[in-house]
Amino acid sequence: MSQPRSSYAVGTGLFIVLGFAALAYLATQTSSVANVHQGDSYTVQAQFTNIGQLKERAPVKIAGVRVGQVQSITLKPDHDVADVTLSIDRNYNHIPQDSVATIFTSGLLGDQYVGIEYGSAKQAVAGGGTLARTKSTQPLEEMLGKFFGAGGVVDNVGGSYAVKASFTNVGTLSAGAPVKMAGVVIGSVQSVHADPVKLNAEVVLSIDKRYDAIPDDSAAAVFTSGLIGTQYVAIQPGGSPDALKDGDEMILTQSAMQLEDLIGKFLVNGSSSDKKDAGNGSK
């Protein structure tokens, strides 16, 4: 009887040793990525509303290939965004100006790094220039919201204008929710608060400056992503020759439709099949 027990103990011990060895290997790989020697380089600035656990010397990657590292991370006393300086290898000096810098996480519990997704602009970011389009690290709550259909929002720091809209009911709409046009994210909800005088919800939309030709008679509606997804604001363009400007208010709005209202309408009106049956039964 001692032989099987001894074999079982040896097998368990080997399994534990292999587990620790795998963890040590992963830790070594992660740290070695951050300490790769870098040659001649140039710097590019990027601003993020949330950097999570991003650290100096973290990798900068393009298409998964390391092209540089994070040189410094600072926060000015009068600003609420983090200034991140990226040191990029000179061999990669043709990054389009409209490229997006995003903070990713290596694996499930790995270190964070900056990934650059190329844009389509013909002009490249020069040394000392700034990547205006950034996407910050996402907390677990935001990732769960994206899973249910909210979608990601690009933090176009310093490149947006504000538009107001009033709704009688915003449902569960909250700050940070996407603003979409034709299904494409063009901004985010900056704030949501109740107006004590008008007794409705005042919503401020932060829209990317690239979309500065939206007609001023456009309509804003609060929709829900999927059946149980999060809510967002959809802009339906109008036909006016004048465009929305910073500080303007959208007059045409459509409030959120609550599930209770939809069920109530269905119960009151009935389905088309019910009406058809009622018509056939009458004489």
C-alpha cells in the first residue's frame, strides 16, 4: 500500500514544482520585455484619462511588435489627464497623425503596455508631436458594459466640442456612454444631471471635432444596445445647412423607452394576430 501513496505524493510534488516554474518563466518573460535595449529614438506625447497600472519603461507596440517604451508619466496639478511620453525607435518614424494609442494588458493578469493602431492620415507624427486620439485602460465595469453592447469610446483629449440635449427620460444613461452616428462612435456623454427648473434631464455630449458638420436640426435619441445592453445616445442627422457648434443645444430629442412602457403598449394594443382573429370572429 505504501508504493501507490508514494507515487501519488511524488506526482503531486512534481505538479506543484512545474506550476511554480511556469509562473517564474512568465514573470521573467514579462520583465525581459520591458528591459530590451533601445537604440536611437524620438518622443511622442499622448494623454490618457486613465492609465491604470501603466509604468515607465512599459513596452510600446505596433501590430504586437515592440517599437519603443514609455519614457515618463506625469500629471499636472491643474489637469485631470495623464501626460505620457512615448520613446519610439527611429525606424518607425512614419506613424500617421490620426493613429490611436491604446493601453492594453498582456494576457489576463499581465503588465500593461501602449499599443498604437495606425490611422489613415498622410502626415506622420514628428518628434515631440502628440497623438491626439487615445483610448485609456478599461476597468472591469467598463469591460462588462462593452460585453453587453456599449462599445468602446475613444478619448479624443483636447479634440472635441460640447453639445447639449434635453430628455424627459434618460433611463440608465450615464456619463461615459457612447455617442453614435450611423452606428459609429463619434464621442461620449460628458455629463447627465436633472434641471431643477425644466424638470428634465440635461445631457452634455462631447463630440469629436472631426465631426463638425452635423446639421443643427439633427435629432438625438437614447437607445439601448441589444435587449439588456447599456444605453447610448444616437444622433440622426437633419438637413439644415448650418452645423452644430460648441455650446449649441439640440432641440429634437427622443427619450429612452422603458421596458415597462413597451410591455404596457403591447398589452393595451395587442398583437396583429389578435386583431385579425377578433375581426374574423365578428359578424
